[in-house]
Amino acid sequence: MRTPILLSLLLTAMLGCSGGAPYVWANQLPPDQAGDKYLIGAGDLLSVRVYNQENLSTHARVRSDGKIAMPLVGEVEVRGKAPAAVSRELEVKLKEFMLSPTVTVTVEETLPTSVTVIGQVVHPGIYTVDATSGVIQALAVAGGFNDYAGRGSIYLMRRSPAQRIRFTFADLNHVDGSAAMFRIRTGDVVVVE
């Protein structure tokens, strides 16, 4: 009973603020913000392999503070970074201890992504989706558009970095377009006006 009331309040607050609020079109985002690469999140299980140094290699689950512990290096912030970027960062840190380290970071296990879908959809709510899901998958789990939906007014609200990103249904259907490649993250809110 409390969930519909909470969703109604959230919808009212977000739509009330959305009228003239600034946004950026999904296809105008710089490539590093388009979300087409997987970014490490809290709870992910990482395999960190240091070539020819098994004693430095490790399996580590990303803690809620976004860090993992590595031999020699200590605490390393990994949340919100691509695995390749963490590999390069660790190679730089390990150069203090060895000559030409080669590090490979792979994500072995991810937690499901939680997304809120509100507005003019059949079943507004909070949904758990695969970590590789995009906006179109979030809309699908919410039952798609209702009869009052504006197919040109789909917004994604993101907290970090704080953004309001606009999509159209037509852009989401272009398989090779940046809007279709955009990946949602836990905590995102999809609003259909």
C-alpha cells in the first residue's frame, strides 16, 4: 500500500521539476558518459591478475565504499571505473615495486541493477534488471508505454554525475545509435512523460 503512494510522490516531485529543467540528449553525450562500457560497482567480484606474479593476484569483492584491497598497493578505489582503467591504474602503482607490471582486471560477477521506472508506463515501479540493460529494457519490464505516454519525452535521471538525459523512442530503436547503447546504472530513474 505504501509503494503506490511513494511512487506517486516521487513522480509528482520529478515531473513537477522537469518542465523547464535543463537536459542533454543521449546522442549528444561524450563517449565516456554514454554508458556503453561497464563500470565497476559495489558488490562486484573482481579478478585481478598480475602477470607472472601469482602472489600479487587476487579475487576481491568491491566493498560498499567502492574499494578493494591489493597486496603491496593497499586500498584502491575501483567503483565507477572501467576494468581497463583500473588495470592501468594498478600497473602505475605496481611500478614502484616491479619492472613493467602487466595487470588484467575482469569482472567475474555483478550484482543486478536496480532501476525505477515512473510516469506514463503500464506498471511504474522499481525493477531489477541485468547490468547490461539499457533504457528500452527498463521500459519493457515496466510493461511499456500506457495510452498517455509521449514517445519523444523519455528522461533518465542520474545522481552521479547529476544529469537529466533525454531520449526518444525512435532513438532507442536505432540499434547502432548512442541512445540504444546507453546503459543504465543502479539508482537511475526513468521517467516517461
